[in-house]
Amino acid sequence: MDAPIGFLGLGVMGRPMAANLLRGGVPLVTWSRTRAHCDDAERAGAAVAATADEVFARCRTVLTMLATEDVIDTVLGRGTEAFAARLTGHVLVHMGTTAPAYSAGLAADVERVGGSYVEAPVSGSRVPAERGELVALLAGPATAKDALRPVLEPMCGAMFDCGPVPGGLTTKLAVNLYLVTTVAALAEAVHFADRHGLDLGTFADILAAGQTASPISRIKAAKLRDRDFAVQAAIADVRKNSRLVAEAARAAGIAAPFTELADRLYAETVELGFGGEDMAAVVRALEARTAGNTPVAQ
């Protein structure tokens, strides 16, 4: 692969994703709002651009792993004359998690100025990202998706075609619904076991040996057992995802009671001041409720 690929946004997920692309022989031109986040990629052989404009000037295909819709709009210059200058003739690959309706609007704007747009949100947290085991959910024009697959392969364990935009992000929200409710339920089970005086090591082993065992249950049960809340997927980011799922369900008139409850628990954990901890720290909201000290979730 000779033509460089742009990569915007090297945060908790973006850094290991870029590292796997580089290990897979994909030449990268990187940029992040925090310059130090590019250091590891630079040491691994990536070029570091001074601005996002430079990335678009040097790369026809640009991957974005940016935090929020507002950040994406700002970096792309959406709504300004700079947007067309950056996107005309380019392929923009949106890999973060946003509302499907936002993505559909962004796709229309990119196509209006003569660019191409692909959704490729990924399922998986920091550990799968480090292992190159993310699951990519592709949506957009067939030719653009086909051309993108070899680029994404070094960081993905699997890729799925989710049809036209916003099929990738709608699928991602459905996956996230299962994830956020599963981890919240696991935290509740561990909290229940703990308050009944059970040995949490034995409890974690029982869960790992049973029918409900999965990679996520093993990882998060161990973190809950050890009170290890070092970030793999931060509470603040998970709450953003649970909110997106809840809002999408409400907008479509879909009953999603477990999502609504999980969303409140993650919001309460943020309000307690633990937004920077791993999503397993949702147990803190349960502990606060047990203690009768529950904040008002926003």
C-alpha cells in the first residue's frame, strides 16, 4: 500500500488502532487535538501533520476516530467554506460513535461537495483494539466499502457489511444496547454477591465456568472483583453511548427499559465523579443507591 491514509483522533481507542495499521504496513499521516497523543504513532513510523488540513492535503482517504459530533464538525470545518476544500475528492471514513441521523446528514454534506463517505464504527474497547480484534460495521457505497477493507484489516478481527448509511451506526447502537446493559447487570450481580458476603473470586470463577461466560464478562468480572477501574472503556464515553441508544429508541417508539435504567446508572456514576474510570465502575452507582446517596442523573 503506497498511498498514505489519514487518521484523525488518537485517543484511548485511536492510538492502538493506528498502531495496528502501522504494524500491518499501512502508511499513516496522523493528527490529534492533543499533539502528545501522536507520539507513539510517530515512533512507529507515522507522519504527524501540524493541522487537519495537512492530513487532507496529503491523503485521499481519511479515517476519523473523534470524540463527539461537535468535535467532528469543528475538525472538518462543517458549515464553513473550508469543508468543501477538505472533503472534495476525498473518502471520509467515520469510525466513532454518533447518532445515526447525524451520520446520515454528514454523509449528505460530504457527497454534496464531491466526496465519498463510509461509516465504519467499531465494536470493542481498548483491549480488542490493542489485539487487532475490533469488529467493523461498514455502511456506504459498495465500491468504497470494498476499497476500504484492506485498509482496516490490520485492526479488525471481523468486518460486516451493514448496507447503506446509517446502517453501520444503527447496528453499532444495537450492539451497544447489549453491551451497556450486560455490564450494568454484571455489576449488579457482583454488588449483590459482595453485600451478601460471598467470596468474589469464587463468584467470578463460577461466572467464567457457566453458560453466561463471555470475553466481556470475564474481563469485567475480574475488574469488579479487584476494584480495578483502569480505563478500557471510560464511564463518560459509555454514558454517551447509552444515551445515544436510549434517544434512538425513544425517537423510534421502541420499548427499551433495560437501556433506560442502564443509562441512568452510567449517568449517576458520572455525577458521582467517576466518569474517567472504566465502565465496570458503574457498580459505584449501585453502591450509592444501596447507601441511599444517589445523585440526580443528568
